Amino acid sequence: MLTNLKGKKVLIRVDFNVPLNSERQITDQTRILKALPTINNVLDQGGSVILMSHLGRPLKKLNTDGSINKEKFSLKHLIPTLSKLLNRDVKFASDTIGESAFDHSTTLQAGEVLLLENTRFNEGEKTGDDEMGAKLAKLADAYINDAFGAAHRSHASTTTVAKYFEKADRSLGLLMESEIASGTKVLNSPRRPFTAILGGAKVSDKIQLIEKLLDFCDNIIIGGGMSYTFTKALGGKIGNSLVEKDYLDLALELLDKAKERNVDIFLPEDNLCAAEFSNDSPNTVYNSNEIPDDQMGLDIGPKAIESFKKVVLGSQTILWNGPVGVFEFDNFATGTLTIAQAVADATTKGAFSLIGGGDSVSAINKSGLADKVSFISTGGGAMLEFLEGKKLPGIAAIEQ
């Protein structure tokens, strides 16, 4: 983290890609709250702050006439919340590298905060455009990247802009430093037993992570939609449950590799099933390999819950990525919320727990146990790639 920032304008890339409801109100402030220490650090040093972030995918969700839906994806909706959290009026530039941004930055005084408009309103953002990076750099005297959630993207605001600052004038923020420290702790010095809990819909999204985890995990718990691909690969009947048929052979290969490396893989013994993908659909528990043709698994069952809990509670290092059921439906959230409680209980007993991935973060927040785990990562895809051993572009750009 940079020091000696008195009187300097500091451009900070944050990850304010927060969920908004239909009235444009923030429904989860986690990412903003996590960015506050870095912002306040700069302000406490006597500097001024220029914030930039993306929000959603505006260039992929254009209006019917081909224009950007600037009202829906504007960062101006964040101003009330941000001003309240920072206890000061936050200024807003109606563009990112245009006249508004430059006019506001020119007059910015020490202790003031300016938020630029959505970086993804510019096509040059996602292509890592040099011109956009250079224009962003002209706004400030120093640059801090604190957007771990976007650190795996080679975008103009996360990587290109960094090269226009001297090494002494660019750094990672406090959140980025803590994300890296927590991920490194899991990768390089886990206390054992080390258990990874993997959920979510698709095996294909987690292949590289599973491959990596097989090198240093003791246990891997697999739940959620991805578990049915493994069960079917083993010859089980999974009814209408989610499955990736193209990955059945790979699932068997991963199970074989786990045996070779003495890693225990835990699949659900039973599942809570329903005929329809609906919270109100009547549900029944079936053994995971005996699900009727007209039923689909939507949560892990009671046997699986007890089995998974026992493994988690016996662990000293825990990585959790992905829910083990459709936790958005209250009637199918028991498995995921029970896992959350088990992770919290294990942490209380001394385990180190890292929650990574957007849905896992939502689940731990829904359970009310966010303050009972060791670290909650703000980056789903970024943390996955970090744990896979990849060098993230947003980090590399600062260190070069």
C-alpha cells in the first residue's frame, strides 16, 4: 500500500459491481465495505481519491436501438450509500475519461472523493486499450488496484493504466493484499486436514480447480448440481437432475486421480428432490443414485448433511466455493445453510476458513455467519484462478 500521499490525487480501481434491486438500491454492500479501508487510508494520509469500477455488462445488454442502457448500469446509483459510508459527499463524473472526469479531477481537493462513471461504458475497457489507460492515468498522481474481483481481467482500468505510473506510484490496495495473503495461506501452508467444499452447477467451471486441489487437499466435498455428473458417471440414476454428459469420463478420471493421491472425495449419499424447479414443488428424499426419472435433485439430503458436517468439523483448513443446493429457494436451502454453520463452528474451534465465489458469499451472508469465518473473498472467478496457480493480470501489472 502506498504511503506519502499527502496532497496527491490517487486513482483507485475498486470492485463496486454490486447487486441492485429494481429500484436501483444496493442489496449487498459487501464489496463496498471491503474497499473502505483502502479509501480511508488514502484520505487519512491527506490525499484525494478518484474511484473507478465497472457494474454489470452494459455492452452485452444494449437497448433495442443498440445504445447503452446508461440508466440501468450507471454508478450514480451508488452515490448515496457511498457518501453515507465515507461520511462525506462523494462527487460524480458522468463519464470515465471524458470532459466530466477531467474537470472534476482537476478541481479535486485533499479529502475529497470522486466516483467515475462505469468503466465498461467504454469499449476500450475490456480490450485493455492503451489510449484509455493513458487517459485514466492523467487523472491522478498515483494508482492503486484494490479490485480483486476484477484482477483476473486484462482490462484498461485493471492492468493497462498501471504502466503509465512509475513503480513507486502504483500499488495493490489493502483488500488486494489481504485476498492474496488468504489465498496464499490456503495454497502454500494449510493446516491439516484440509477440506475443500465445491458446489455450484457445473463441473466444467471447476475442472482446473479440482485438478489443483488434488495436489494438496485431504478431502474434497462435492455438492450442488455438479455432483450429479459424478453420480451418473458412477452408474447412478439421477432422474432429471442437472448433468454435463460431456464430462462423465472426466469425472471418472478425477475420481481415479483422487484415489491415486489419497484424497477422499465425498459425494452426497442422498438428495432432496422435486418434480419441478420451484420452491413450492413437493419434495422427497431419495438415495443419490436412485432418483426417479421424473424427479430432480435440488439439495443434499439428511444423510449427506451429517456426513459432510462430520468432515468439515474435523478440518483445520477449509475452502468453500459454491452452494450444495438451490439455496435461493428456502425449501432447498437447508444443506447449504447447514454447511455454513459447520464451517463457522469449525472456525470457532480454530480452523482457517476461506469463502470464495459469489454464491458462497451470498450463502454465508444469508446464514448470518459472515463474521464467524476467517476470510470472505470478494472475487469468485479471480479467487478460483488464483487458487489454480495462475498469475492474475491485475496483480502482475502492479508488480512488473
